[in-house]
Amino acid sequence: MTALFDIATIWAFIIAFAVFVYVVMDGFDLGLGLLFPLFPNKADRDVIMNSVAPVWDGNETWLVLGGGGMMAAFPLAYAVLMPALYTPMVAMLIGLIFRGVAFEFRWRTTQSQRNRWDIAFAGGSLLATLAQGIALGAMLQGVHVEGRHYAGGWWDWLTPFSILTGLALVVGYALLGATWLVLKTEGELRDKAYRLSWALLFAMLGAIGAVSIATPFLHIHYTQRWFTWPNIILTAPVPIAVAGVTVLLLRSLANKLDTQPFFLSLALFALSYAGLGISMYPYIVPQSITIWQAASPENSQVFMLFGVAVLVPLILGYTAWAYWVFRGKVRPGSGYH
Amino acid sequence: MFEAWDAVVLARAQFAFTMSFHIVFPAFSIGLASYLAVLEALWLWTGREVFINLFNYWLKIFAIAFGMGVVSGIVMSYQFGTNWSAFSDRAGPVIGPLMAYEVLTAFFLEAGFLGVMLFGLERVGHRLHFFATLMVATGTLISAFWILSANSWMQTPAGYAVNADGQFVAADWLKVIFNPSFPYRLVHMVLAAYLTTALVVGAVGAFHLLRDSHQAGPRVMFSMAMWMATLVAPIQILAGDQHGLNTLEHQPTKIMAMEGHFQSHPHGAPLILFGLPDQAAGEVKYAIEVPMLGSLILKHSIDAPLAGLDTVPRENWPPVPITFWSFRIMVGMGFLMVGLGLFSLWSRWRGTLYQSRLLHMFAMAMGPAGFIAVLAGWITTETGRQPFTVYGLLRTVESASPLAAPAVASSLIGFVIVYFIVYAAGLTYLFRLMASAPHHGEQGPSADLPARAAGITPAAGAATQGSAR
């Protein structure tokens, strides 16, 4: 192991950051797709769609940065993980196609057909979310590597653990979607979103608990990482903070503070994500390949670092501006579409 | 099932299929984004209503085309890892940063300002909205810059070294980015995008002029499109010629395949117009050829010697028939475009630009010509560089993922089914939008349902299609 902040470590944080921004941004708009079947009313669905139509494309771009950035900064990890996760990845891409085109297509059809694109939106969101969660679980449980190649089969990813993480992500994205609706809507739609947020919060806590209990059984490394002295000084604050955020989230839901539940849900995601990071570090392909083994040559990483240092703040700036332009509650009939 | 199939062939089929369906949308949206910027600028400058009507009309079409480009593009960005993992491992340190820069400088710019462009005219004011349109248009061009740089590096690698793990690494980033074929490819592709869009705009304009030659919107768009065809099609032929000479210098084998030159010609090569290339026999059957013209075009001298595929080991031959024919289709389309441009110029001079039914029917028939030419050109350049992914250095068979054939076959079938559903629907909606003429008070995607249903415009009847949304 080299210095604490060598360039590979910096890049690991950058990729982790890109994936995290993707997870929370596309998380809530995939979550809206997951909740779609629970809102059969056409007017509600129009409002839900309009609440995210101007920004969904930007949200998904972070996924491209996560993938493209990984190919550039950690090509070996990209080359091993993508074939290992082949089926979930293809399923995710197909899901994203259906839900992505639904944003435009559902406005271009007659009534009965529009419903068909509503189904595509909901189904595509569910498929993409499940696939992402399953991919996460499959990665955590480790993949079979020989030399510089994936050496397993094309169904290795399918285990009870990966199914668990798939379902957990469905619950998590749905919570983000529900609290987003609390933030962006009013009236009965918002009241329903509040009720859903309650149920989904408890489901989310259950999911976090289940994944946290199951992870240490995957590999001795995870147990040591979390439960041995002195690591525990660093790891113990994570569950404590989860408890704290949960209390705040429950209070904001009880007091109907519209803006808070969404951001507290994001905090819950951030903590779960930090937990994942603690489990994985310093591996990028768990138990096989570390970030240093997978790293691109330094001149590739440095070349991109200049771009990231200048451009990512700029991107965050104009993305925030786009959200600001479309801030506030979305009202029926006054949508952007 | 599928165990007997070759996983690499399946992976190539999948890449070709998903790429072909993807490339037509960026080609269209690069041109359309610039056209929208021009329309909005003309509107802000002149204040004439016809320009904002046209802007809103094409904006709705842009929204659909762009969305389809995005979702099919995400597939491409992950396919490098899922299906070409050995390539990603070895070329990732060079290709990866170029694509990362594309995401950082182009995709985010487009996506960040797209929402404002589509839905924000009333929210941010005219000037800021125009700025958003400009950013989207600029983003599409920056995207073309990086992805063509990456593709060109794979065609004509430069500025690289190979490390101990067998990976390509950059020795000089400027040489990597501005590799020998990049400037030619970039110009050729951006011009192709502009022509493609102009031909679609012209065809839609012609369609509506055929029904009523007095409509302001169709007149303006038809005239603008025909100027593009008149001016850009000849420039494109010149750019293509220069690109060809560059290819002859750096990828001579590709030119041999494009020209069907199996044999070397030490005293001036003919130009084979048509014929049936036979890869196994190593000859072009039933060739119709013009003596010496091949050397004249490629070497600008009638008796200059030209080497043929007989100087290249057979295992390095690209698939000649595909390269030969796709090249001819592209060139044929190019000359038809020049013909359309000249015809329109003549009609314009005679004052019959908006009345000539023959011209309008020709323009309508040429609507898809840009897409055909882009696809044919793409196939020419991509099959012509086979059997390599990184030209001369990394073979296609060494680039693929260690996947079993059934896995690739299943995903290929999945993509085919999904694309046919999604593209059939998308094309239907695009044609439906194009079938109604741009009219007075045209609304952009920002118009909401009640305002449309109430029919606030005198031409509400003509907007029936739009109000169904």
C-alpha cells in the first residue's frame, strides 16, 4: 500500500462520488417509476412525470460517467466486472431504454396507448432497479477472476444475497421517489406520498438491517473490517448515524415538513453507501483486485484529473441551476409538458 | 441453444446492430440542434413569428430523437465492458479518458441545458433560453469531437506506448487526440450530420409544399434546407476525397477493399465502378471499370502504381464485398445530394422553388438519403479496418469478452426485440409530428394539455395530432 492519498485513491473517490450522485439522482426518478402502479390516476401520473421530465437526462448522465470513468481510471476492474455482471447489466440497459423513451412517448400517443408507455415506464424502472441492486450484491460477494479476465459463468451473479440487495434497492429507490413527491407535489397526491414514505422508511430500515447482517457472512474480510478493534472506532459511527437520521426522518414525516424527508432519505443513502465503501476498500473487485492493481497508468489518471477538477464543479453548478429553474411544487395542468 | 455459434461473431453482430440504431440519432440531433440554434437566433434577431413556429415545431421532434439517442447511447457506453472487456482492459487507458472527457464536456452540457431548452422558455426569458439552446448545440458538437477522436485513434493509433501488462498507454496526449485520421473524420462526419438533417427538413418542407405551396413555415424550412444541400453537398464530396487520401496513406488495405483492388497495378489502376467482389477467389467478377481513373483519383496521376490486396497477408484482409458495396452506396447518395442541390439552385433561379412538384418529390425521396449515407459510410470505415479493433495492433478476436455464446445470443435477441418495439414506436411518433405542418402559434413541448385542448390558435384544427398528447 502506498501513500494515503495517491492518485488511484483519489480516482476511487471520484468514481465512488459519480456512482453515488447517480444513485441518488436517478434513484428518485427510478423510484417514481416504481411507485407509478400505485398512482393509477392519469392526472397524478402527469404531475409525477412533469416533476422529473426536465432533469432525468442529466441524472442518467452520471451513470455514463460512472461507467466511462471506470473504464478510463480502472480499466482492469471494468473489464472483469462487466462480463461478470453481464446479465444484470443487459437487463439494466433494456430497462433504462423503456423508461427513458416513455418520458417523451407517453405524451405522443392516444389515451389507451399512453397507458402502454406508463407500463413501460414502471416496468423499465423496476427492471433497471432490480438489476442495479443485483449487480451490487453480485459484486460484493466476489467474482471468479483468473489472470486479467473474468473466469466464471453467466449465471454466477444469481444468489440469495444478490436477490436481497436487488429488493433492498427497490425499497430504497421507492423511498427516494416517495419523499421526492412529498417535496414536489401538493394536495392528495402529497398526502398519499407521505403515507407511502412511512411504509417505505420502515421497509428501508429492514432492508439495511438485512443486508448489514448478511454481508459479514459473505467473507471473513467484511467481518474483520467491521467488528475488530481498532476498526470499530471508525465503523461504529455509521450505524449510530443511521439511527440518528432515522429519528429526524420520522419527525419530519410526522410534522409534515415537505422539504426535509427527501434530503434525510438522501442522507440515509449516503450512510448506507459509506458502509459499502468501508466494506469494499481497498478492493474494487471485492477480494480479487485492489484499486492499485486496477488503476490506469498514472498519466491517464492525471490527464483526466485536470478535466474533473475544472469540469465537475461547473457541471454541478449548471445542474443545480437547472433544478433551480424548475423548483417548487408541480401543479396539475401547469406542467412543463 | 447457440453453443455452436461463435461468441465473437455474435458480439460483433450485437455491436453492429446497436451501433447502427444509435448512430442515426446523433447524426440527426447534431444537425438539428444547430438548426434550432439558427432558428432561435433568427427569431430573436428579426422577431418574425415564422421562426419561432419552426423552432417549436422542430423542438418537439428533437425531444424524441434526442431521447432515443440518449438511451441507445448508454447501451454503447456499457457494451465496451460487457462484450469487449479484453479491448477495454488493453485500450482503456487511452480510449477511456477520451470518452470520459466526452461525458464531462458534452453529455452533461447537453443534458444540463436540455430541460431548459425544452420546457423553460417562459421560465428563464428569451436570452437565457437562447443560451441554453446554444449550449445543447455546442454539446452535440463537442461530443462528436471526442467520440470521433476515440474512433480515429482506433483506426490510426498514434502517440502511444505499450506497458508491461500489454496495455496501450498514452505517450503524448495531443498526438493521441489529434491522431492522423481524426481531423478528416471529424469534418466528414459533422458535414454528414448537417446534410442528414437538411435532407430531413427539406423533405418535410417539400411534403407540406406539395399540399399547399403558400404556407410560410414549409417555405422557409424548404429554402433553408435546399441552401444547405446546394452548398454543403459539394463540400462534403471534397472532404470525402481528402478523407480517402488520408485513408490511403494510413490504412491502405481499407482503400483496396473499398476499390475492389485485389491485384496490384504497377502502371496505373482502374476505377472499378461496379462488379461482384469474390473474397475467396480474390477477384472482382463482372467488373465494369474505367482504366487509369483509380490512380487519378487516389494519386492524382494516371499511371501511378497502386498496390492491391495481393500484397497483404490474407488473414489481414477486411471483408471486401461489404466494404466495396457500402462505399458505393455512400458515394451514390452523395452525388444524388449534389444533384438535389443543383436542381434546387436552378429552380430558385427560375423562381419555381416553391412550385416545382418534381423538385418537391425529389426532395421527399431524398429525406432518408442522409441516414443511408451515414450508415453506409460507417459500415465502410468499420468493416474496412477489420480484422482489427486497434488498427494493426489488436485483433478483433483478441478484444472480446470471455463470454459463452448463449449469453451473447440471448442479449442480442433481447436488444433486437426491444429496439424494434421502441424504434417502431419512435418513428411512428416522429412521422406523426412531421405530417402536420408547422402553423401559426405553434407550441413547443412546454405547452400544457389544457391550453392545447382549448384550441387557442386559429389553426387548432391542424393541430389535432399535437393535441392528442
